[in-house]
Amino acid sequence: MGPTPETCGELLRPLRALMGLKQVALQRGLQLSDQVPYAAAGLLTELVHRGECRVSDLAHHRVVDASVVSRQVNQLEQAGLITRRPDPADRRVSLLRTTELGDRVVAELEQKKAEWIGEALVDWEDAKVRELARLLGDAMSDIRRHTIESGDHSDSGMREGTR
Amino acid sequence: MGPTPETCGELLRPLRALMGLKQVALQRGLQLSDQVPYAAAGLLTELVHRGECRVSDLAHHRVVDASVVSRQVNQLEQAGLITRRPDPADRRVSLLRTTELGDRVVAELEQKKAEWIGEALVDWEDAKVRELARLLGDAMSDIRRHTIESGDHSDSGMREGTR
DNA sequence: ATTTCAGTTGCGTGCTGCAACCAAGTGGTC
DNA sequence: GACCACTTGGTTGCAGCACGCAACTGAAAT
């Protein structure tokens, strides 16, 4: 069961291309302000879609270290895009929430991104794009699950991971 | 013509998720050796698929600065994965080519990646994965074209771009 | 009191772009 | 042909961002 190795190999090339475009496309004209260093913008977007949550939630969901989120949260807070309040039930945790400004800024950014993609895919039928979005969304869901599962074990003998 | 803004917006979420997984998934267990710093591995893979070409070709195709490619080429050369020879017709340019070792290493890596994806998408029908690969490949082709076109102009008044 | 957990900070590293630079080719003028 | 400016492919110095790990603080939980 499952796809053949060849089929999976076909996925590698566009995936690689997509990775490479991170720096380029999304960083070229698609920044928030000059202050928010782009990576934080992704976090902000996530927070908008998730609603109020804690730092560790974001870290887990984005599969990055908590320290990374912590720093980005600081940047966003200083920029007035989110607010932080201690959880009344557990004063260790900070509950994060976007400000009105943050919501607005994200909406603008998302729109700019969508426009940009629309320009790139101007020859596509709408249904085709929707199909791609659906497939990619499903794939990402499964891939992230697999990433987390196989990452938590970390027993595969392949220590010395990231750095 | 073209997809609706809403449809494009649907694409943003999985795209963002995919970006976030760069660090994680592909860096966890999918490194070449401990020497080749991962980004160079992508370049090597590209070189395998492209055949002998020059530094600037790779830079243009990956939409990165030539200096980046230059450094990665150095790393790959030191690792014995590629060779460099001056173009007889124009002694400024270096022609790059993968070594036999480089080819072998890339093949192994691609296989590992394909296996990994196969595990993540184990519940998928083969045809569905192929469909995703096709759509994503087409999309990336159009997106890169659009990136390069709108990037070369650089007239959009949005100077002070990348950094 | 000890342990555990959420979050923060110090530090080192990898990847990137820009600016400055070198070397080689191109085109003009004398 | 010789000499000059100009362009082009590539490299290196430098600075910036993003990240992970280790060490730490303060608040639960046991």
C-alpha cells in the first residue's frame, strides 16, 4: 500500500523548488513592515488563525524550538501586533493574542500574497488551483504528523540532528 | 481569467506549512554527510539533474545570489562531490560537473527522501500522489517564472527588497 | 524539598545578500 | 596592433536573520 517510490520521487523536484523559493518570493515584497523580520510574520499569521494560545502551542505546531517562538513573540509584541497576558489558571504560561492592528496587518499581507500567487497562476483554471490546495493541504497534514511522530521517537540512531 | 483570490488564499496555508518544514523534515535525517551543510546538497542535486553547467546558471535557476552558489560549490568540491574546470571558450567561467561519488550520494539521498515521503503518505493512492506531483510541478514552474520576471524588473517602487 | 514544566537568554552555527574586488573578455580610439 | 574604458563571471569580506541547544528563572506538581 501507499505510493510507489517512483511516484514519491516525482514529488521531490517541485518540493525542492518550493523550498528554494522561500527566501525569494515570500521575502521579496511580502514583508510586514521593515521591523518585523518576516519569520515573525509567519508566526503572527498562525496566531491569527489559531486564536489565543500559548507559546509552546505555537512552537509545537510549527515544529521549532520554543526559544525561537519566544524571540519572535517579543518582536511582535514590541511592534504592537500581539499582546501577552498570563494565564490565570497557570501563571507560568503566557497567552498570546493578536491585536486589532495585528489582524489588520495579517489580512493585508495575506491578500498581497494571494494576489501574487494569482498573478503567477493566471493561466490556471480556478478548479485546478483548488484541487492543488486541497491535495497540498492533505499532504502537509500527513507530512507534519509523520514528522512529529518520527521526530519524537528520535531513536533512529541518527542522532546529531539539526545543527 | 485566473483563479479567484479566495482560491489563492486557500493555497497559502499549506504553502506556509511547507515552508516551515524545511528546517525540520529535510534537515532531520536527510543530510548528505556531516560535512556537506545541507543547502549544498540541494545544489548538488540540481547539478546532477542539470548536467554540466556554470555557476551563474545554478544561481539563476535557484534564484539566489551568485556568492551563495560560489560558496556551496567550494564545499562540494572539497568534499569531492563535484569537479570544476574552466570553460575553454571563456576562461572566466567555471564549468561544474558532479563526480561519480556525487551522483551516487545524490541517488542515495533522493531515495531516502522518497522513502520518507512514502512513509508520510502511506495512506494515499498512488494516483493521488502523482496528481499532486504534477500539479505542484506545474505550479512551481509558473511561480518561478513569475518570480524571475517580476524580480528582474525591480521597478515596482518597493526597493530595499530582500534583506 | 525535589522535581517538572513554561518560557527566556546566551551562544554558536548555517544560509543568505550586498558591496567590493579580481580576472577575463569586449569595444572603442589612436 | 596597442591602449583605454566598460562589461561580465566569479570570489571574498561583512552583516543580518533564523535556528537549536544549554543554562537559567520562576511557577506548578509531587
